[in-house]
Amino acid sequence: MHKIKALLIMGVAALFLCSCASLSGPDRGRSAAGHLARIVERGEFVVGTTGNMPPLNMTAKDGEVIGYEIDMVRMMADALGVKLKVKTMEFYELLPALELNSVDIVISGMTITPVRNLRFAFVGPYLHSGKAILAKSETIAGVSDATEVNSPSTRVAALKGSTSQEFIETVIPKAQLTATEDYDEAIRLVLEDKVDALIADYPICIVALLRYPDAGLVSTFTALTYEPYGIAMPPDDPHFMNWVENFLASMEGSGDVEYLQDKWFKSGDWIERVW
């Protein structure tokens, strides 16, 4: 009887060990063949962005894409020991590109939302912002409640596919919306009085004031919304997500975040490179 029990125990133990081996071995193999390994093997870190969201990302006169986010992903590429490749595209094309594996990550002032997070993983937030209004009218730019401009007579612009467009369609659906391909087009509509206001994240509005100091533009940060910016990533690779999370934490601890904020948000030295 004792011998039968011993054999049963040994059999269960062997089955358990085999199960563990079958779980851990292949998992280690898949991890090694995951996104990080492919990036290192390729020797290139491919990042999707719009290249037109100053000071987060923007295209300089010489064609180079620069900005807060670009410096950040360049540091990531250096840490991975690979080259950085920046792919620019329209904002609404970014997540589909990630889904098709055309880019490794997306970073472009993208707000972490529950809807986006259903399809993609997000690491962050690495910055916080909020919606603001850019206009020539102080009355419009300074509203603390967006419903004050929820009228068919109000013409507003927003970036196509952005949370700003969603905000307008949800909160002020009566307003006349023009969805633009990029922020330059949206700002131009305000300057030419073709819309009454641009609704965008506050950094976009601030840069517009710096670019056009004599155009009579006004923007006030009234925190119409809370916008946490995150890095969009493939949803099926915890190791990759963990690496990026730890990298962002190391940036915070090393002072790199403070350095980048001073460089891109407190200084306007970069403006001449772009306009």
C-alpha cells in the first residue's frame, strides 16, 4: 500500500514538473522572440508619430523630426543599442499602423482612453495635459464650461481622429466641426477667421501663441478635460511593456524628464528650426 502511494505521489510530481517545463520553456522562447528581440535583431526601433504636434513632435525645416517625444524615444533606442527610425503619418493612421506591425510603438500626444485601451496596451502617462481653446476672442478662449459655446453659430476645428474631435462631438455637438488633417491647417483656419476656435491639448495652443505673437490669438488653460499621454504598444507582449515602463521610471529618477521639459517647454530656442 505504501509503495502504491509512493508511486502515485511520484507520478503526480513528475506530471507537475512536466507541466511546469512545458509552460516555462516555450514561454521563455516566445519572450526571446518577442518585440524586443526583433527590434534588437533588426537593429532599428521604428516609432510612429505625426511630426506636427509641437513641442512634442514636429518636422524641422531640414526635414528632421524633433521634439520632446522624439528625444525620449531616441534615448530608448540608445538603451536598446539600435538606430531610431521615425515614421510620420496622419494621427488617425497611427494606431492602424501599430496594429499592422508597421511601427513598434506609437507616441504622438495620444491620450490614454478606455476605448483605445481595449485594442492596444498603453504605458504611461509620461505627460499630463488638458483641452484648451485657441481663438481670437477672449470670451471664447476663456470659457470654463465648453457648453457655453454649444451653438450652431460656433465654428470649431479639431484634429481628425483625436480626443478633441470626440470632445466636440460629445460635449458641444451643436457646434459646426471642421476635422483637419493636422494642426497647421486647424491654426490657419483660426487665423483666417474660417472657424471661431481650435480645440486642442494645451501645449498645441501655447505653441500657436509663440508662433503668431501678433495675430491676436488667445488661449487660456481652463482644464476642460484631463488628458494623460501614453505610449501605445502591442497588447500581446508583457516583456516589451515592462521594459518601456522601467525605462520611463529610470528617466524620471535620472532627471532626464526635467531636462527634456526645460528644453522643449520652457525654452523657445527650437522654434527657429521649425518656422
